[in-house]
Amino acid sequence: MSSSPSQAARWFDLFAAFGRSPGPDTYAAVFHPDGEVSDAGMATPTPASQVRDAIAHVLRLMPDLTIDMRRYRSRGAAVFVEAANRGTINGTPVAWGATYRVHLRDDGVHRGRRFYDQAALFRALRPDMAWLPQMPASPQGIVSAYADLVHDAPLNASFASDAIIEVPDQRRPLAPGEVFSHLAGAPLQAIDWAGDDRLMFVEWRRGDLLGVDRLELDGGRIVSMRRYFDTLGLLAEHDPSVTALRAALLSNAADAD
């Protein structure tokens, strides 16, 4: 079911209001009665009937949570929102970026998913948490088109030579020529998108891993990219103890791993 730009704008206003004042009522207001939302690591999506309890659980852990809904793009029923989250857990300030992808029905979330790095959130509580292997710095390679990086991508723009590229599992920004070695192996496959000639969001899949690339464009070239995906599940393959952190925040995650 498609939605008009005005419907997406009305929904974004509701979502932004929730971000400014998170609570059971403001959260439930953004959902369709038959809707659901999921996070990496969840055993099953959270249905709309349980979102009040879910956000109440999060606010007990992080009572000062705020979410700055910074910008969005829509295409049909799909809306992508980029946001900055912050709060305090057990006296420790935490901040993390996220992209929210929803499919609307009757002005509410019918299918939603959050894309962010749970390891970045919990590393503030467990500074000894490992990182995934870091890519060695390499000389600038050939700057290819985004469509060569993500199969069936909705754009074929190339990267500017000085493009800023941020990925959650690397402690340093990547150069455009290096991004083609990131998540090397099975190809990334585009599965949804929204955007225009200035800002584009592309949802992709690589095996069981789901993510979103946020692309800023200028003059037909990509000048910055931020990749959103969860590294905690990948870290858990080597350190199962980190799954307890996930279960502490995601109320239905305990049986996921």
C-alpha cells in the first residue's frame, strides 16, 4: 500500500514528537494497530499491542532518552528516518546514531525496523568489549560506482575522491577506494530505498545481515556515506557473553541467540 508525501510528513511529525518526549503514549501513536517493529537480535518483531510495554522497559533503563529525528525521505509506503539518540544508562552517558525504516499503513507503522550498532551503545557500559577486525589502511583504490557495491542499487553515482565514509565496525573513516573491501564476500543486495538527488537511503541484505546506507550527494556524486548495521551479533559469535547486554535492552531478545 502506497502513502502520499503528505502522509509521510504527518507521520514524521508524530515520530519527531515521540523523539522529543519518549513515552508509551507518544510511541504507540506512530503505529498502525496491526503494525510491528524489529531490532537486530529480536526473536520475533514486537507487535503494536506490546510497544507501550517495550518503550516503558527501555525508559526504565534509560529514563532521559531523547531522539533527534534529523531528516527523512519517503518513497511510496516506505519512510527512512536518520536520527541521533542519547541518554544515560546506570549513570553512563551514551549516544548513538540510527536509521529507522518503516512501511506505513493508514498513517501508522505497519512494518518497521531499527538499524543501529548495539555494540556502540553497550561499549559505554563495557569498555573492554572487543571490536571486529580492523581493515588495514590501503592506498586509494579505484573509486567505483555505488551500484558496483550494492547489487540492484537505485543509483549509479560514483564516490567523490574526498568522500567521508563511516562504518560501525571500523574506528576510522574509510576512503572511497577502501569501502569496496568492507563486508567483502557475499554481495550486498538492495531491498528497499527512498531519496532524491541530495539524500538517499538504501536498505540492503548480506546473508542474514541487514543494514542501511545513508548517502549524501552533490552534483551527482556521493560526498558522504554512513552505514548502519549491528555488529553485536557478529561479536557474539566470538564472545557469547555480550548477548546478555542485548537481552537487557530488548525485552524479547532473550531467546534470539
